[in-house]
Amino acid sequence: MIVLGIETSCDETGIALYDTARGLLADTLYSQVAMHAEYGGVVPELASRDHIRKTTPLIQETFARAGIGFRDIGGVAYTAGPGLIGALMVGAAIGRALAWSLGVPAVGIHHMEAHLLAPLLAEPRPKFPFIALLVSGGHTQLVAVDGVGRYRTLGESIDDAAGEAFDKTAKLLGLPYPGGPALAALAQAGTPGRFQFPRPMTDRPGLDFSFSGLKTAALTAIRALGSEASPADKADIACAFEAAVVDTLIIKCRRALEATASTQLVMAGGVAANQRLRAALAALDASVFYPPPQLCTDNGAMIAFAGAQRLTAGQREPLAISTRARWPMDELGIPHG
Ligand code: KG4
Ligand code: ZN
């Protein structure tokens, strides 16, 4: 079955065609980053309007690249949540309508489930069950993945997500949006050890995270330097911040692996593109799966793939189009018809 995947939950329009027999046929991505950069963050209404402009042309381009026609697909998958409600509605309405017009089934996909299953699109592939570290702009979660739709949240952030902490700290350092990659690049020039930031919530049992205090620690360090903060000072602060986030994530990953006696760890979400995190995870006593960076950040391929899993299991969306800004992953069932 060939599935069209549509991702419009935030500031990226991602379209892909995935074939259950042949794998990924084609994918296209349009990032709105340049448009939002002027405002220092995603402006929801601008995001929705841009998805309206880009989704249909990108769908046409994806079909052209794959060399197939609309009639060749067996279903449509679109991100139904969580995310910006207006942005979600664009992809959902276009996807649902297209499926209806072609007489094929549609399925609404949970964005984080798609991130979680994305590593199965790359080689080498993890096998169920595995532990997933989901680190994106909106979520930080450790999830036990027993199969498609069989997820147990082991721990999550009680405040800022890891990516959010990267973005906010980058802003404090005067870096452009999106801050994560910019902060990571600056950190490379920093001197490790000059600043020491805490490893939040690692001194007590449990798998939850808290990253908002790290942003405050960075702010305190910047203020202590006053107007004197040089580019080298900023690089040192970026380096200390990144080390604290990476260390904290590693400590919790190790705990999650031990608590569940798991031997496989999968990384997903935008922050999983971070090179220092990747290098640190390699030292864990487990097989670690790192999908290529383009599968870590938002994309259409992961939606098409998750959609294929659910559609082939018989799951169908009614004609009513529903999207959810908030959607706890534990509410996701195993695929059903
Ligand atoms: O998964 P994603 O593309 O979108 C969401 O669903 O949130 O994740 C985006 C997040 C942003 O916070 C961005 O700053 C962060 O991932 N990010 C990084 C890196 N690349 C992206 N954070 C740290 N280091 C990176 N190299
Ligand atoms: Zn995402």
C-alpha cells in the first residue's frame, strides 16, 4: 500500500509517499523558519497561512518526484495533533478531503507517535520492544515502546521541553531562532568546565525531567558577566548549558534502560540531531539507534510511515475532521479498524 503523509503541526510543511513494499518513494519539506525568525519564534496564524500556500504544491511535487499518480495511493495520513490547532487543521482538511475524493481511507496521526516510529525508517532498525528518548521543541519523554500503539510513558518534563530550553537559552545569548542548532554550534567553541550548571532532578529517583532551571542558571551567569559578556563568554555558557542537558538526558536514559532491563535505545525528535548528545549516548551500555537528522526533525516521511502501520491494521478515520492541540500519547490505542 502506498500512503501519502502530510505533516503541518508546527512550522514545517512535510509531505511524503511511503510504500509498504518499497519503502520511502519521495519526500518534500518546506521550512517556515525564515518567516518566523523575524519574530523570534513561531507565530501560529502565520504558520497556518503558510501551510495553506505550501501544502498542495508540495503534494503535487512529491507525486511528481515519486513518478506516480493520485490514483496509485491506498490511503492518506495526516498529523492530527498535538500541535498548533490552525496549522493542524490545514493538513487534516487537505488530507481528509483528498482521501475522500479518491475513495481511499484516511488516518489522523499523533505527531509524537510518528517521531517515535521514525527510527524504523532507517537502517539499522530497532526491534520491539525498545526505549525511546523523545526530545523535541514541545516534548521530552522517555517511552517504553512495546509495539505500534503500545506505549508506556516512563518519564517526561514537568516544565520546559529540552528543545524549548535550548531555544530560550539561545535567545538569552542573543542567538537567532531556532536557537537549538545555533546554540550547539556556539557551544563547540566553548571551554568545558568554566561554568557549572546543575543536572536537574538527577539527585532523586524517577525519570521525569525539569529544564526550566537551566535557562535560569544561564541567565544568572550572563547577568553576572554584565555588559562585558564577550563572544568567548557566551560560547562557554552555551557549552555548560549543552553539557548539563546532555548529561541529564544520559543519566535518565541509563536509568530507564536499567529499570526496564532494555538493551535498545532509540532517539527521536529535533534535539536528537544534537551531535554531543549522539556522542554521549554511544557510551551507554545499549544498542543506540540514531535516525539521520532529517528523520529526527519534523518531516512527512514519519507521518506516512506511522499512517501505513495504522492503515494496514485497518484503522479508519470517519469523514469528520478532528484535530487536537493537546493529546496525551497514553490515550493512543493499538491500531484498530
Ligand atoms: O521535533 P522538532 O523538529 O519539532 C517539534 O516537534 O518540536 O524539534 C525542534 C526542536 C527545536 O527546539 C530545536 O531548537 C531543536 O529541536 N534542535 C536542536 C538541534 N536541532 C534542532 N537542539 C539542540 N541541538 C541541535 N542540533
Ligand atoms: Zn516534532
